[in-house]
Amino acid sequence: MVTTTNAISDKISYENLSRLKTKLYTGADSQLSLKVGAQGMMLNNDKRSVGG
């Protein structure tokens, strides 16, 4: 999903997570929460890329 702000993205993510009826797992720093059945995407920064 592409949104204009993190707040909108967080709201959509929370709404979608709340629809899943599985247990919520939260990371040590509480910035990552996942449930079984949730889809996720992992990004890796490429040190060769510059700018944005």
C-alpha cells in the first residue's frame, strides 16, 4: 500500500490486523506487531543507491 503519511498507513495496518482472529505477537521494541496469516514486506537498503 502507498499512503501519504505514516499515520494513515498505521491506521490501515491496525484495521487489517484486527480482522485476523489469531494471536498478536509484538516485537521487543513494540514497533512491530504480527499475527499468523498477516502479509508483510521486508525491505533492504542498497548502499549503492543514493537519494530518494
